[in-house]
Amino acid sequence: MALNENGSKKKKQGLIFKWVIPLFIKPAKTTQEIGAQEKPVWLTPLLILSVLALLAVVIAAPVQRQVIQMGTNMPPDFQYYSPEQQDQFYQAQANQTSPLFLYVFPALSGLLKIWVPWFLLSIILYLALTLAGSRVSSTRSYNLVGWSMLPFAIRTLVQIGVMLFSRSIVSAPGLAGFIDSEATGGGAYFRSLLGFIDIYFIFQVILLILGAVKLSGLTRTKAVVATLVSVILLLFLAAIPGLLSSALGGLSFTGGFYF
């Protein structure tokens, strides 16, 4: 066992499943209980999300391979490409059907989309609450943010169901469909940003607000404002990969690094 700051033994964080179902049935009571924990309890939801993300990659790989092999992602005016350009495109497609592009890169991307936003939002929320006058510990912020992400497990399960039954991949998540997929610059940025906003994201925000009001010791208004500012800041950061994807000519940054 490791030692904590006082030199005493510190137990490793175990898996806790008792809050998984109650979080959806009694969110206010459950977030209050989670927010009251001074020890780290954030591992369980992140592991659940990680396992589901890897499962989604395994299911999506053959679907993506079929899409590439059928040539449904042909670029506009492909018939006017020179023979050399067409050969280069076909070679790039062949590379995209390799295990590296179908499994390894998507798996790494899927895990980053879970752990990076959790870490960033935990820090941003902790700083926002502290600046608002709260003395909440960073551990409690990590716990709350981790469990607030659990609704995304339902989103992943829905996406897995879509892939299994329709043999297609969701290409415009959230509200992204309201902006043209060929948009560039600011349009591509806001398309990426809107792609994060759906019912699961709204549920996460509600869980964060419920938990922050209880654990921060601030007035309801201050806690709500600090939470919303934290989420908005993360959204603006999360949309940057979508802008980079457009600027780099369509390289895949699907979904940025946030759900």
C-alpha cells in the first residue's frame, strides 16, 4: 500500500457499483452522497465508460471497413481526378482498413475522450468553485465529474445498438446535423461544438449542478454559475479538434476529445 501525506497507509481505490442505478433514479440524493466522499471514488464510472468505448470500437470496425470498401465516402468530383490521384485515394482507403486504423487509433481516441475531459473538467470545476468562495477539495470535484459522466454510458449503448441493427455509424451526433458537414472555419468549429450537446450531455450538466450545490457550500446561484462556466469552457476547448480536422482537410477527429 502507498502512504498518504500523514505517513499512514492509504488504501487503493476500489470499484463501487452501488451508485450506478440510483444515479438515474434518485440523482439529487446520489450526487449528494457522492459529493460528500473525501476519498477518491471516481474510478468505477470511468472504467465502465472505457470498457463500453472499447466495445464500441470492436463493433464499429467491421462496419467502417464495409463503408470504406463499398466506396460510399468518395470525395466530390472524384471522377475528374487524374489516374494518379485516384490511385493515391484508393491506397489511402486500403490503409484505413488496416487494424491500426480500425482498432488501435479508435481505441486510443475513445479512451482519451473519456479520461482527458474528466481530468480537465474536474480541474476547471474545482478552480471555478474555489474562485466563487468554496473550500471544496479537488478529490470531491474529481468524484462528482467522474460520476456525472455516467449518462454517456447510455449514449454509447445506443450507438452500439444502432451499429448492430442498422450497420451504420452515427456521423452527426447531438445537434451537429444543423450545420453542413462540409462547413469550414467557424462553421466547422460550431458543428463540432454542437455535436456534444444532446440529452445525455444535458443530464450530465444537471448532475453536476445538483452535486456542486451540495458539496460547494455556496449559494445555489454561485454554484450553478460556476458549474455552467466550467462546462462552457470545456465545450469551447473540446470543439477545437473539429476545427483542426477541417483545417487539415478532413482528417478524422470525430467528436473531438469530449463525448
